[in-house]
Amino acid sequence: MKARDLIGKTVAFAGSGGLDSCTITRWLTDMGVRVICFTADLGQPDEDDTEAIRQRMLKAGAEDFVLLPEQEAIAQAGLQVIQAQACYEGRYWNTTGIARCVLTKAMVEEMQKRGLTIFSHGATGRGNDQVRFQLITNMLAPEFEVYAPWRDEEFLARFPGRSEMIDFCQEKGLSVSATKDKPYSTDANLLGLTHESGMLESLTTPAHFVTPVMGCYPADAPHEAETVTVHFEKGTPAEINGQSVDLVEAFKRTNAIAGKHGVGIGTHLVENRFVGIKSRGVYESPGVELLGTCYGWLLQLVLDRRAREFYEQLSLLVAKQIYQGYWFDLATQMALRAIAPTAQLATGSITVSVYKGNLSFVSADHAPHSLYSEENASMEGIGTYNHADSEGLLRVFGVSARVLATSGQIL
């Protein structure tokens, strides 16, 4: 779809009030396209003035501005990420990927209420977000059309880079925070921040070049450790240090605690984008790192060997599905339903020590579904376990082991 095809029509544009949003909105408006800007309140820690976003987008030419209240939704989605331990290629908690799922779903639903059928976004043609926006829209509203300026040759000819966009906004009297020497870009929500592009594209730029938003680097953290206890009820954090919390508050409190101690700050990752390009990002996700680590330690207590093996396969699948924009498809929903019983067993309190970027296990308690038994695990002469009982078990295992040797299969 090209911009020329939109003249006289109305598009719903996912905008954040930044450089790309203002540029695209003004450019489309100047061409005769009506633009309604949609912004989601996802608990962005770097943006607490949604009214300023509204004013920037209206000044850029938007016909209307729609604020979608989605903090509860992003918190619930973040919990599902934690319950699935859905980290992509290491320790990236999919904070941006899952946020795109929440935003797109909310936006599509509001568009349907308003009778809008053209979804537009400012994601580049090199990244993952274009895939996420496109696929999620196609899944939830197959009758919708999607317009992506960064895949429109006319737009690309007019704006080959950020410099031209900045010049355009200045010519139009639009106030944007971006500058030609801005060293990197940031995308934020309640679960975490993604920093990329600019000087971060060079692998000679260290991760600590980024100025943290959600906390500090470990070297700058307090010199005293802090003990934190998270109590989960059926997979959901219900108390932080003995105080009851709802889900949004659980993320906010752990963001503050973990961020203060440099946990989950400055995570460097060179990852494989869905489009086949490797990219470099620096991530912040202090609260998710704290809650996710505690939840992982609780799962160690309740999952047996077979359940653990199956769970880890599901975890990898869900992580990839979120990253690639397939959160709403059948495979993801099947995996989430298979994971759900583990959350029902995940009740217990995990206490950790937080110190200079590290989380150390302190204790686990009040876990009624724990399979761990001190008596059975003990090397001391306690409990009912008889070491001699292993003799018969190992004789059975030994049959196949010897066959491997006699058949010449031991290389």
C-alpha cells in the first residue's frame, strides 16, 4: 500500500509523539490523508506526560488523539512471559515484543469500534516491529489494511534518514526531542526499556554508554545488599516484602528495588532479528529480572524431571513466538495452556539478596507443592531412603549399557 492510495482516507496511526511519529503524521496530513493517532499507556518510565504527546501529535496534524489505558494489560502479559520463562536468545525477556502484542490488540479493538480499517505504524523495514504489527493485525483483523511508510518508496525517497526527518520537523515548526547527534534510540514500557541504533550499532561502544532510565549500573549501586521476599500465589506475585500488591504494583515495586541495585540494567545482546539481520540492543528490565528469577527458583521446587523437560521446550517456543509476533496464533495458545498447570502449583515465598547487579538465593518457604525433601536429599543417615535399593535399579540400567559396548557402539 502506498501513501497516494490513502488520499482522502482515514488511517489509525500508532504513534508515540517522537520524531518518526511527528514526521509521518505531518507528511501524510500534507498529502491529504486524515490521521488519527493512537498511543498506549503502557507504564512507560521515560514518559509521564501523555498530554504532551497529545499536543505534539495534534500539532503534527492528527485529526484526533486516542490514549489507550493498557497498564493492566501489559502487566498481565508480562506475568505470562515470566510464567513461561520466555527469554529470547539468552536473557532478553521479550519486553518490547510482548508490548507490541498488547498495543496492537488494544488498537485493533478500538479501531473496530470506530469503524477504522487502515492500521499504520512507523516501524522500519529492517526490524522486528514491522513483522509484529503486520502479523498481529492480520491475525486479529484480517479485513484490515496495513500501511507502513518505511516500506513506501515515496516516503523513503523523501526521508532516507533521521537527518531529513529532523529538518522536516524543524521546517514545520514541530518540536521533537531528537537531534542529529542523538547517540541512540529508546523504546519503553512498564516491563523494560530497549536501547538501540545510533552509536550502539558499533560493537566498540560499551553497553554502559547508555544512560539507565530504570535504575543504575552495578558499579553505582549501593554498597549494602538488600533482602527481598516475593510471595507467589498460584503463579502470581501477591506480596513483596510482606505487603500485598496488585500486578501493576508488583512490577513497579520490583522495578524500583532491582533498578536501585543495578539488576537487569545494561544487558547487552546481539540478537537474530526475524528478518534475518543481526542487531545489537542494550536492555533494562529490573523488575522482570527479579520476579522472573524468583519464579524460576520456585519452579525448581515443583517440577519433576519429565515436567521440567517439557516445560523448557515450551519456554523456548513461547519466547520465539513472542519475538516473531506470533503471540496470538494457535501454537502459542497451545503452549500457554500447557504451561498453565505449572502456575497453579507455583505458590511459595522466595527470598533473594540484591547486590550490585546480582540476585543471590537466600531461602524458599511456604511452598505446599514442593517436591523437595530434605530427608530424601540428605547425605546423612536420616529418612526412609535405603541406599541399597539402588542396586536393583542399576542392574536394570546396566543391561542396555553393556549391550552398547558388546555391539560396538561405544566410540
